[in-house]
Amino acid sequence: MKNSPSYRPYLAGALVGVLAVLSVFATTKILGKPHYLGASTTFVRAAGLLESAVAPGHVENNAYFASKKVRVDWQFMLVLGIFLGALGASLADRSFKKESVPPIWKERFGSSPGLRALGAFFGGVVAMFGARMAGGCPSGHGLSGLMQLSVSGFIALTFFFGTGIVVAHLVYKKGNRHE
Amino acid sequence: MSELWMGLIIGILFGALLQQGRVLRFEKQVGAMLLEDMTILKFMLSAILVGMVGIQLLASLGAIQLKIKATSVAANVAGGILFGGGWAIMGYCPGTSVGAVGEGRWHAVWAILGMLAGAALYAELYPAMKSNLLAWGSLGELTLPGILSTTPWAVVPALCLVYLALFVWLEKKGL
């Protein structure tokens, strides 16, 4: 992909569209049921597996864990694959970069890795709680939902971005952000 | 076994494309929410445009089955609002957080740990929400062509035009 940067998101995105179609077709043919791209249910299964290590009975008796079947499945491997693919691609074109505090965060909150860690952690707690309540994330509801013309996908993606826009403006535009 | 291998291979390709699209970065995700850099929107809508045509075509031919997530108005809206707020602070979504670590943005590890805690918390509170909040406005597996009582092929071309027009507008505005 040696296109000018402005074509990058379109080309890479279109290829993800092709990948999504191939994935659904291939899983239907080979596994007998379609697998659509998604990510957030894997966090439920991973949390369940971790909790099982200390309190197996507790996980077995939880209705939500039971409904999601706590195991390493197709999507779990997909999420691991995302890590490997991003690692490989970023090493290949030398865009791999160690970063402990992202630039926009630094401008607003300074260069403390601890504060960034705290923000990332609590943002993560709230976001995943919301994703599970909404029934999916920008992959499952956004990409897969909109490809299938699912009404829940349009509702969820609208509120993902709508609230994201409001909160990002409140958090990063207020006060002493200097450019 | 082939289930796991297929997931891994598709995931590796997905991760490489997310990385090459440059959408794994905090500044791209928050940049979109600040309406300064619409890279992730271009990426997502390009994927959706191509995927929509392919999926709808295969479904019309009977080659694949759709897997529609049920519409539950209260849960979709309340969950959407919570996700959006957390997303702005975290700067990653669940899929991209994992890719961001692969790209060297190791602070995304904290985002992943937070999301694991959020998933565990949700599992604990789920029984208390199941019959009230999560059930409000439960409408089943709705699709756009379904509620408009039309075929997907009336909706697909219209949405293609909307997405393409949006791309033209974004490029004009230099976003």
C-alpha cells in the first residue's frame, strides 16, 4: 500500500469489507455457520476465563457468562489475530512506535503515564459496560451491523459517535490545550 | 480446530488492514470525535459499503445467513451513550485496543484491563437489569428493509449514494 495517505483509509477499509464478506462465506461453507466480525464479546469470555481461575462456580452460576459460553472461540482467536496482524504490519513498514502517552492526551493532561493509564482503564470500564449493554461495539454493531442493514446497528453507532463527539469536546477542548 | 484457525487467520488480516488504514491510533479515534480528522469514519464506511453489497448479494442468493442483533431501544441507546463516553476517554474501541498494543501503543494495555473489568462488572449486574432496562423497547431482529417493507435492493443503492456523497464532502472539507 504505497498510495498517498489520503487514499489509505478508503483502500484499507474497502479491503476489510472484502474480508468481512469472505469471512462470512468461508465460515458458512467450512464451519456450517456464519461468523461476522466483532470484538467485544471476547472481553466477556476472557473475563470469564480469568474469573474461572479463582472462582469457577461463580462463573458457572452467572446468567450472562452462561449465555455467552465462556471458552476460546472463533472471535477470541480473531481478536488475538488483530494483535498479531497489527504487530506484523507495523514492523513491516516501520510504523511501529512505542508510546505511553498519546499526543492529544499530553496536550490536555500532561505527560504522566500514570494519569493516562488511569484514564484508559476507567474509560475502558465504562465503554465495555456500555458495549455489552448495547449488544456490540463499533465492529459488531458498526461494521457487521450496518453491512447487514440492522436497525440496532444504526441506533448504536449513532449514539457511539454522538456521545463520543460531545465527551471528546468537553474533555479535550476545555481549558489549557495549547497547539 | 478449523474454527480457531480460521478466526486467527481472518484476525491477522483484519489487524494488518486496521494498522495499514492507520485507524488504530488514539489521535485518529479522538480526532474523529473532535471532528478534526475523519480517517476512522472513511475507513468504517468504506468497509461497510463494500461489505454491505457483498453480504446482501450472498444473502439474496441464499449462500449465507444474516445474523441480526436484536433491537432493544433502551439498551441500544443507554449502552451506546455509555460506550461513546468511555470511548472518548480511552481513545480505542475493543477491537482497535488490541491492535494498538501490537503497534507499540502499550498504554492501550490499561484500556484492555479496564474493558475486562467492565465486562466482569456487566456480568454481575446483568441479572438485575435483564427484565427491566434490557427488556424495554425490545423489538426483535429488525432490519432497515424490514421496517420499510421493501427489499434490500431498494436500500443498498440509496445507502451507497449517501456514503459516497459523504466521502466527497469530507474530502472537500479537507477532513
